[in-house]
Amino acid sequence: MFEAVDELVGEHADLEKKLADPSVHADQTNARKLNKRYAELTPIIATYRSWKQAGDDIETARELAADDPDFAAEVKDLEKQREELTEKLRFLLIPRDPNDDKDVILEIKAGAGGDESALFAGDLLRMYLRYAERVGWKTEIIDSTESELGGYKDVQVAVKVRGQIEPGQGVWARMKYEGGVHRVQRVPATESQGRIHTSAAGVLVTPEAEDVDVEINPNDLRIDVYRSSGPGGQSVNTTDSAVRITHLPTGVVASCQNEKSQLQNKQQAMRILRSRLLAAAQEEAEREAADARRSQVRTVDRSEKIRTYNFPENRISDHRVGFKAYNLDQVLDGDLVAVIQACVDADSAAKLAAA
């Protein structure tokens, strides 16, 4: 059991050696990457070592119990301890979402229900702002369109952590479960006859994009040289100084013939190629983010709901995980911990079952 952890033990030891080398810290980007991975592996390795030690202790206690019955109780205690360590290790080995460390952009859009939906969108905004304040996150309203009655037709909020965090404890790790259609059942402020109405608002959550870097494998390049044409000094039409570089995986081409030497033209062409590949990578990242947004809320319709906020019963229900509680007033005041934790636990349980 847990044979795969042996590879992680080796990786952890290798990272420890690298991080002890002062020259590694000259490249801060690489050092941060190594530190992050080391921090991710450390609790796994520590738990694994405790799990192995518990196994050794059980064998020793069993041998002693054969001669002394008083050790039998100790065997049971050690077996219980090892079962707990087994579950903890299984949990730690669940594949992690690579975006869990990231901040998010939260968007709330009014949907079916007109003015009442816009008012409900405003209630959701206040709920998330108060929740963020409770857990110590920073928030910034980026853009908003208010309705006539004081709600929001659309509002975008940046939600960020403060300072350093533990691996996997970013805003996305919690807020990713909020994406979807939120339905409200209540008597609207505009309702004169006391009838309960149903309306909905959509919540879109996306990890905040980081600067996309581009790594170019020299083996992926085809470099052609040819004679320059047009103005360029004495070397024009006499030497093969112009350079054309083709990035084979993408077909992106960059060329330069303005400089006098082939080396200078190659350097300039590489700069152009890198910038074009960077732009293409950023466009792809933006497309993926847009696809993620569309998958969360196809239409802001009352029938496509992840959660219902029932005011007459003071009840909140999450339909994905079967969570139900009768403290809606507290939830709308930012007490979202139990609601989100139910989603986290269900997600972890599903991943454990699939492991």
C-alpha cells in the first residue's frame, strides 16, 4: 500500500538538497517553484513516515504481547492510530487542483426575475464581501452596473488572499464551488400582495490569470537564412544575413533582415517569435477561462440551480451535495463556512472513492 509514495520521498529529498544550494536562490522564480513543491510534499512525507513507524511499532508490540498479555491493549491502540494515519495519508494523496493557490475574479449577474433578481444579486455580493472579510481576504469591486432599485445587474469583484498561505489554501480552493445559478424564494420588496416570488442570479468564478511565460524548445525551431533585400548597407544581396524562424508546433513565423549580421537578425527574430507565442498563449488562456465561465452558468434560469435561498423558511439548500440549514440570515451575513465546507467534503469524498 502507498508504494507510489516512495517516489515522492525521493523527490522530497532531492528538493531539500537543491534548496540547500545557495546558487539555486539566484533564480527567484525557480526557487519559489521549488519551495512551493517542497511545501506540498512535506506533510505527505511526514505522515508517510509516521504511518510506516506505526506499522513497525505494531509488529514489535505483537511480538511482546506473545509473552506478556499486557501488551495486547497497546496493539489495539497502535492499530487504531495506524488506521487514522492511513486515512490521513489517503486524503493527502488526493490529486490537487492546480488552481487552488490562486486568487479569483467573482462575477454576479442578475437573471430571471427582473428588479428582484438584481436585488438578490446585491444580496449575494454583500454575502461574499462579508465572508471574505471574515476569512481575511481582500476584495475590490472592478466593475458594476447598478439597477434602479439599488441592486446589481452585473458586478465583478477581485478576491485576493493577504500575505503568505499554505499550499492549496488560495481563494479558488473555496470559491470555486460558488459558480452556478443561485435561486431565491421570497416576497419581493415590490410585491404589494405578499406573494412569494422565485428569481435567480448567476455566479461566475474564475482563477485570476497570471502572466503567461513561454518556453521555446530549440528542437521545435526551423531556422532559414537568405539574402536580404532592400536598404541595409553593404551586406545586402551579398551575404545570407536575413533570418526566418518557424515554430514547428504552432506554425508561428518570425523573420528579420534589418540588421547587418545574421546573429543580430536571429536575435531580433527570436524576440518577435517569443512575443507572438506569448500573445497566442494568453489568448488560449483567456479562451479557457471563458469556457470555464460558460460551463458554470449556461443560462441564468430558475430551473438550473445549484443552491436555493428560501426566505420564508430561513432555509438554505445546496442541491449538489444535499446540504440544508435553517440559518439563512446568518449565511447572508457572511457565515458561509459550513455551506462551502459541505462542498469541499463532498468533492474530497468523490476523489477518495475514485483513487
